[in-house]
Amino acid sequence: MNVLLLGNGGREHAIAWKLKQSKKLTKLYIAPGNPGTAQCGENVDISVSEIDKLVEFAKEKKIELMVAGPEAPLADGVVDAFEATDIKAFGPCEAAARLEADKAFAKQLMRSCAISTAEGRVFDRFEDAKAFIASRDEAVVIKAAGLAAGKGVFVCDDPSDGILAAEKIMCDKEFGEAGNQVVVEDKLLGEEASILAFVDGRNIYVMESSQDHKPVGEGDTGPNTGGMGAYSPAPVVTDKLMDQINREILVPIVDGMNRQGTPYKGILYAGIMVTAAGPRVLEFNVRFGDPETQPILMRLKSDLLEVMLAVCDERLDEITLKWDPRPAVCVVMSSGGYPGSYEKGKIITGLDDANAMEDVFVFQAGTKQEDGNIVTNGGRVLGVTAVGKNVAKAQKLAYEAVGKISFEGSYYRGDIADKALKKK
Ligand code: AMP
Ligand code: GLY
């Protein structure tokens, strides 16, 4: 079967790497891809926003399944466009992708489904948001309601910083139209976990848990990024907690989507804060997490393509997933300056040495091929991922591999997976 994968990040390299292992795969195309995905299939120079071109390409190459990696094309209706031409598409339709693309919608749906989340209010005028924030004397979280590549959320311990954040989002339009509305919510305390599940409209199959590291700085300090590292499983998610998340969050939201006439298919990602009072939803995403996918797929033993087809055909109940019991740790190497401004085009060395290590794989994200070299081309550059007998061993191996790689100005957090170690 010919498959077209959309995207060019570390997540897509991980998906491409896993799809390539499928016996069902004939040819994999990745649009637009990166030098990492080029090792798993053929990169195609079409951007994920050029939906008509993607459909034309798919018809020409007899694609039987399209897999959307990132959220933006899903929110733009790429699944609807492919299904209209009878090509199977993995991911939610445009209406269901609102669960991520419109945080105000998600908040309202959670409320109507009695799903626990932070108390919050939605504002579409800056003056109203400002007055509300100013009336509070505790920490607030300010979120652009639309898509902002993981950077539109500001956790502000002081409400005056919250007002500045709302101003950035609504007046300065730092995230464009995504900032037409803001959600102002209470700050939740606890440890975070990412829960990803395959959903076929009715059936839910929860994957192994994972944990992201959103802030740029060690000890979870500084501004939020797309994610600076991840590990799987997350010991904070006990079996009992996973049952509770399934029962009180995943089942009700999938039911809620059905009730409102937009059945949910694809990956459902619940960002959870494990508070003293139980799990609370921070956000829903409508696709695989980046970088959570890198350690999760390193551990998945089953055929990803088969699972994706089962989702499309609404027969997820026939599938059983097998996992490597060993934990995996992914350390993101980024360009210095990210999530602010940074330079590109720095030559990366040591990739082959790191990849030659047993139980290590380097997923590429913001990279490109230039004059025979792999050079940096984005904020998050690499996801250096390792599996080990226990978290400490996986972590040690991942950092050993990081030590073999260099590029000018590279930055990484030195404490990825420390939280898991503290749990032991
Ligand atoms: P989101 O994209 O909504 O998940 O937010 C990005 C990150 O901001 C989350 O992973 C958390 O680290 C943090 N965050 C979001 N909402 C809250 C909240 N209500 N309380 C505390 N932290 C939050
Ligand atoms: N790692 C967070 C996300 O994918 O949204």
C-alpha cells in the first residue's frame, strides 16, 4: 500500500520510521518531510497547507492512506478533502479538529460533558479580559484560543503578567488570528502527563503514557516551547489513574463528540495535570504529540500502519497493541535562542556516531540537507531517543548519544526524565 504522510518534524520522522517497518507498506511519501524522513521514503516538495496539490499528488501516485502529522492541516480540513476523493485519511475531520484548534470550543464541550478541567473564561475583547484578570489576585494562565504551535500559553504567577500576556495575544497579535479570543484559566498544580489514544469514532485504545517537558529551562523554568524532551511510560500515571482518565475524560469526550455529530477519529491526545484532587485536562490535541511520539513509537512493537487502517475502518476493537516494556527517553536538541529567535544553517556533526549506538535513534526535526551536510533549519532540531532496562539507563544512554552530536549554539535540557527517577 502507498502511504502519504504530512509534516516535517521529529514526530513525522518517528511516524515515518515506524511506518517503514510495516509489511503492508509499498511506498511511503512524506510531504514536505526532512532529511530524516528521506531515509524512510520519498520526500515530496508540497507544503501541508496546499491541500488541493496534496490530493492531486495522492491521486497520481495511487495513495491509499494519508496520515496527517501536525494539527494545522487537520484544522484546515485535509481529512475531509481526502475522504471526498475516496482516499483513506488518518485523523479527525475539520469539525472534530476544533477540539484542538479552538480552545474556547474545547472548554465548552468539556463543561457540557462534565470533564474536570481548570476553571476558565473566554474573552473576545482585550478590555474585558484585562478587567477580569485585574480582579484576581492569584496566578492565571492565559491562552490564545487558536493554534499557536504550543507557544500561545502563558502561566503567570502574577496577574499583572497575565494582562501583558493577554495584550501580546489580543492586541499585538503575536499569534495572528489565533489570538482573536483568549482563555483565562486558573493555574493547576501537579505533575503533567500526556495520554494518547487511538480512536475510531466509537472504540478507544489508549497507548502507553508519556510526559513532555514544555518549558525551555531546566527545572521547568522559562517560556513554554513545543516540548524539550519526553519519556514513556510516565510513572505518575498509575494503572488506577489511567483507568480514571479513561472513564472520566476519554470516554466522555468521545461520546460528546458523537453527540454533537462530529465523531472523533484519529489520535486523541489529552494533556493532563495530575493534581491532588485528581486528573484535570489542560488541553486536547488532535494528533500525536511532539516529542512524546518519539519515545512512544520507539516502544511500540505492533504494526502502526495496521492500527491506522483499523482506525479508518472503524474496527479498532480487533487490534491489540504490543509494547516494549523498557522505558524510552527523548532529549530534544534545539537551536540556541529557541523559543525566541535563533540562527539556522549550522552544520550538525556526529549523527552517524549517535545512530550507531545500540538502542538509540536520532529523530530529525528542524534539519535540512545543504551541500552534502545536514544543517539546522528550525528551533527544535533533533530528538535523541534511547531505550534502556530502566529509566536511569535510558536517560544515561540518551545523554551519551547527545554528547556525540554537535552544532554551533546547540541547547538541550539536562534534566529530561529526572521526574520519573524521583518517583522510583
Ligand atoms: P496547553 O497547550 O494548553 O497544554 O498548555 C501548554 C502548557 O502550559 C501545559 O503543558 C502546561 O505546562 C501549562 N498549562 C496550561 N494550562 C495550565 C493550567 N491551567 N495550569 C497550569 N499550567 C498550565
Ligand atoms: N508536546 C506537546 C504537543 O505535542 O502538543
